[in-house]
Amino acid sequence: MKNNPSAHLDVQRIIVSLVDESDLAAQEREHLKVCPICSSSRNHLAVQLHGLSEEAIRWTPEPRRRVTLPAIEVFRGSGWKGRWYAGLATAAACLVLVITLTVPHLFTGNKQPYGELNLAAEMAADEMLIATTEDIEENCLPASLQEIVPDTGSTDDNDDFLDFVAPVDA
Amino acid sequence: MQDDERNNDTQALRDIKILVRAAVEGNRSSFEQLVEIHQGGIFRMVYARVQSRTDAEDLVQDVFLKAYGSLSALRDPELFKAWLYRIALNKVKDFRRRQRFASLFSFSEEEKEQDHPDMGPDSYDHLAGKQFWTRFNEFIKKLPGVQQQVFRLRFLDHLSIAEIALTLEKSESSVKTHLYRAIEKFKNEGFSLGHDPKEAL
């Protein structure tokens, strides 16, 4: 080719022209432009490759689902740096939780320890429950109804009632 | 006419660069526009490798979620496309690894066959599509690993030599050498498309 500018390009040079035409020598590029045999040979291979590409597109279905990004912004830290920040945040949250549980007055301003406060409240609730239970045991009806309830301790009323229902003497 | 097309391409690239820069700075709608631009290409790329629409859809979703989550790692907006394709390639690799592992336990060849391409309601189309992918896979399997990747990225995914080099983290001259060998085999194998290529002219 170098000695004879009219010599045709061989298959290797045709392939090189398809990979990257700028890799051909200037003389070869010029020849390729004007030579119908070489350009036809190149075009034939180019069309085959283009056809392959077209067929691949043709036989690829359309996606049924579109890409959806998460509604909540994802944490955008990258690599170890991102994970390091996330770890630090978790550790800080754990520390705050532990301090809150062990030293509650640090945030509430109440100097009474959390355990004692809780115990006193529970004891008061228990006492109220016991008092209510005893009250119900003694007087299960409200005060307004207790006035019309007969005295169940007297047996006379019961005898009168029985006599009325089933008289002894006919 | 060609100048107009070139100007449009340059403008489109410039727009993409602006979108990428905004997305890196945290602009969600810019990233959504980038998804719109690239999801078709990424889907085709993934589908050509996994041959299942459902799996390809899942993987495409994963690719964009991964990209969205690690945008801050992208140093140069111009590398966005190559970066996205590299994420997609890695996702496909992970998927194949999982698939191989799963096949050890449960998946039979019959089950895999059922998940093969679903092109549409037309059974002729379905068959023709299946035949095309079978022929293509037979050809591509004959190429060594890197040649396969380079050939697919160039002619199926339409990446430039520079983009392929970035995606595969190889030099451009290495990519050209692999591509040259792959094309040579393509020519020697006489890969048939099922129709006369001259019709396309």
C-alpha cells in the first residue's frame, strides 16, 4: 500500500477502518474514499454489523415497568465515609437512650430518681383500687337505690311473703 | 445536514452534563430526567445478557437505585454513561452468580426455558426473536470473555471506544485490539441475520 497507492486494502485493514478509521494511514483513508471495491467491502461488513445491532433492538421487548426512585430520600453518603457517618449517628442515638433511662432528671429537671417516682405512683394507684373494691363489696348498689332495698336481715317479711304465696291454712 | 446532527448531539451531551452535575448536587428531578434518557439503553443492555424481561426490569431498577445512592462517588459528569454501564455490568455479573448458585439447588433447565424471551402476543415474533438470540448467543460464546464484552458494548449497546474503555477499565488500544479480533471472528463465522443485509441499504 505504501508503495502502491492504488493497491486495495486487505481484510485486516478493512476491519481496522471499522474499529477506528483514524488508525488507518492517510493514504489508506484516501484510497478507501475513492475505491469502490474497498468501500463496498467495508460497507458490506458495516451493514452486517449494523443489521445485527438493529435485530438486537427489534427482538428486545419493551420494559413493562418504569424505574421508580424511592419516595424517601436515601442516605447519599458514599463508601466507607457514608457507613462511618451512619455508625456514628447510631452510636450517638444509643448513648442518648442509655443516659435518658439511667439519669432521667438530666432532661426532666426532676431530681427524684426515676425508679422512686414510679414506685410511689404505683402504690397510690394500688391503694385507690383496694378502697374502691372494699366499698363495692360492702355496698354494691348506688346510694339512691339502697333506700328502697328491703332489709334482708329480717325473716318476718319472708314468712309473710311465703304465707301469701303458699298459705298454710286453706 | 451532518453538521446539524453533530450540533444536536453536542447540545444533547452538554444538557446531559448539566443534568448530571445537578443530580450530583442532590437535584432529584435532574436524576429522574437522566433515568428517562438512559433506562431504555440500560434495559436493552441488561436484557441482551439475561434474556428475561422480568429479571431485566428488576436489574434496571437496581442499577438506577445504586447509581442514585452513589452519585457522590461520580467525580466527572462526563463519565456518567460509562459509570452507569459499569454498574449495570456488575449487577448482571452478580445476578449470574446468584443464578448459578440457585441452579445448584432448585432450578432445572425446563424452568429456565419457561422464562425465555416474551416478545409479544405474536407467536411468530416470539419464535423469530428466540431464534435470533439463540444464534447470537451461539456466536458470542465462541469469543473469549473480554472480546464478548467489547463486541456487545460496541454493537449492541452503541458505546464509543472511549466509553467502552472507561466501562471496562481498560486502555483504548486494548479495547480496539479486542474489538478487531471479535469483528474478524464475526466475519469469518458468517453470522447470518435471517435476512439479506443488503436490504437494509
